[in-house]
Amino acid sequence: MAASRRAPARRKRPDAYHHGDLRRALVGEAVRTVEAQGIEALTLRAVALRLGVSRTALYRHFADKGALLGAVAAEGFRTLRAALVGAWEAEGRGRKGFVAMGEAYVRFALDHPSHYRVMFGGFALPPDPALADPAGSAFQALVDALVEQQERGEVRDDPPLMLALHVWSLVHGVAMLALDGQLGAGGPPPSAVTQFALERLLSGIEVGVKR
């Protein structure tokens, strides 16, 4: 009696992604492309070819390059919000938590440079049922932290939105300088620059601080 032969395993068709899996795979491939070649090099055709899926399958998720980049940005803002809130809570909120938020912001930019550049590249964010406005939600984490400190009498009673924009301008500037290699190879690390900048910023907005 001939030995039974095991049938070879059937290979999964390139298009045989679960609905959510393909979307995540497309976003991940877009991030890798941006990291390696820049935003300009990203095309839907190239992403589909690298993943081995048809353009028809791709278009079920993203109508064009802008929509795909918007999804990358939305993912980045969700991750950024989680990092900001996590830092705020881990350091017990208040002043230490606020400094930790600023440090987490710059660290996120350096750890996720492709997401960060797309996030601030002016791409429209797609509707997200889980988080209607990812960018606004990330910014709101900063506003909420400032309001809480104002309610405790720790931060000046300036308009929270203006204060938040002031803080964001500072950390965003440090992040971009670090990403573009403008801080200098022999200079202090981005973490030290961030901490120094935040300490000086807080001395200007805290209540009861001698100036």
C-alpha cells in the first residue's frame, strides 16, 4: 500500500486579508514607504504591489493617496494622545505630569518620524467612528491638563486655548529641530533641550513664580 501523501498547504491568495487586516496592512506599508522614501514617493499602486493585493481591494479602503495619508495621520494622533495622557497620569498630573507630557510629545516625534511628518503635512483626516477628531482629541489632552492646573491655582488664568497653542508651538518646534538634525551633533540631546524649554515656559505661566 502506497504511503499516503500529505497535500501541500494551500497558499493564501494575496487579496485574502480580513477586512480590518488589509486596512492596517495598507497603513503600515504607507508608513514604511514614507520612512524610506518620503511622502512624495508614496503611491497607491506601489503599496498594492508590495502587499500583493489588487487595486480593487485597495480602493475599497482608500479612494486616493490623500485618504491613505489621512489614515496614517489619524493613527499617529491616536498614538500621540495615548502617549500624552499616559505621561500625565504616570507622573501624578500637576507640574511633573505636565513636563512629562512635553517630553512624551518630542519622544513620540522621534520614535515615529514618518507618522509625525504626515500628521503635520496638511492631509485631511478620514472620519473615524472610534474617535471623530483624532487631531483635536490629542490637542484636547493638552488643554485639559492646563485647565486642571488652572483650577488648582497653579497656572495663570489665561485663555486655555491660547496657553495650549503657546505650549504646542514650543514642543513642536523642538521636535522639528530634532527631526531635521538642527540641534547639532555635539550639542545637548533633544530630551535635555525639551526639559530646559519646558522649565522656562512654566516659569512664565505658573502662578506665584518669581520672574
